[in-house]
Amino acid sequence: MLRGIAAGVVLGLACGAGGARAADLPIFDAHLHYSHDAWNVVPPKDAIAILRKAGLKRVLISSSGDDGQQRLYAEAPDLVIPELRPYRSRGDTGTWFRDDSVIPYLEERLKKYRYAAIGEFHLYGADADLPVPRRMVQLARQNKLFLHAHSDADAIERLFKQWPQARILWAHAGFERPAKVCEMLRRHGNLWCDLAFRSDQARGGKVDPDWRAAFMEFPGRFMVGTDSFTPERWHYIGEHASWSRQWLADLPQEVAERIAWKNGETLFGGMLKR
């Protein structure tokens, strides 16, 4: 059953978004980082110039540590939507969930700045039930923030068990196949997916049939993302935006626009105005 799509859009499936329209399609990049090792390689003004040249409408961005994204937000508050990562350095990826000092760090930053989400954080399986992640979920709940989880399906289920009303952005769609992603989306109405660092959704500008079915069933639940997890990937942002526009053009226009930017703008665009 197709959800939330007008009949005319369904009938226009074969027509695509149209080459001319796709070339100008705004992009909401839902998965970027500006971590400590990028600050000197790509200074803040240069980073913002890269984002604007790529035609990005908005970006959801975190950094290790948090000072990086605060610099970007100060440069371009119209473009940058900050999320708070529980990492002070990129080396915290595999240890943060057992590090009691993470919670005071998050609390201090939450008092000082405004955010749309906590994440992106790496968390798998039963580690989601450890005390530090549990307290992080409580902080997200208290501050009405999204959780941006680089997790397996098991951890996602555990996060929802802790907070059934949580709003979770599932990084990389869990690196799961479309069938599993759809299963999770059917189960959890407050789960969304970014497609960062994935290329299996399309090849040669044509959307994979299984992914097409997922996008048509859940047009409001996907977003694109680059994932600038190393400084070098900042120079790939423009190329990734162009590639995204290419495959999005193979979808009906309304669906393409939702995935390209409308979903991100709807979910995160007004959060800092609270």
C-alpha cells in the first residue's frame, strides 16, 4: 500500500522528477560532521562556501568535539542545524557508552547551546541498555531532541523500548537491505532514515527496484546525507549532491523533493526556533 502519495504522483512514476528540475533540486544533507581534524584543513568560511556551492538548503551537522559545529553555526545560522555528538574526539566512537564523563559533557553543552538532535552516535545491541546511553536518551527526552543513531536494528528497538515516543534518525538506514528497513519503518512511526555513505539505492542514475518500493511506500521517511567523517570527504560534498540529484530524478517529482529536502526541512527546519 502506498502511503501519503497522491494518485497523480503514482501515475507519474515512470516520468521521473525531470532532468531540468533535478539539476536545481535543493538538498537537505542530514548527515555531516565537522570534527577537530577538519578545522584547519577546511576552515569554517571555506566549509560554508563548500556547502553553498553544492546547493545545499540546510545541513544537519555534528562534530567531535562540539566547538567545530558551533563555529559553522556562527558563520551560517541559516544553513547549519547543529546536533550534539557525545564525542570529544573521533577516538571516542567505540568507548563513549561506557564513559561516565560523557553525561556531564552533554549536560554542559545542552545548557550552553541549542540543538536539534543528539548524535550521530555509534551504538549496537545490548550496549544501548548501558547506563550512559540510557541517561543520554533521558537528556534527549528532557530537551525534546531527536536521536541520530548509527546502530543495528537491535539497538534501535532497545532505544524505542526505553522511550517509545523517541524520534530516531537511523544513520545509513542501518546499512540494512530495503526489506529490513521497511519492516522497521512499519513497526516504528517515529523512525526516519538517512542514506549517508550508501550507493546501493541507485546505479547509473536508476533507482534499485527494492529501494524504489521503499521510497514509494515511505516517501516521508528518508533523507540524503554525505557523511564527512574524514576531512577529505568535505571535498566530496558537491559531487555527492550532484549524484543524489541524478538518482532522485528517477523518482516521481513529489517523492524526489521529499527525500531531497522537504523531509529534513519539515523535521528539523524549525527546531532551533523553539
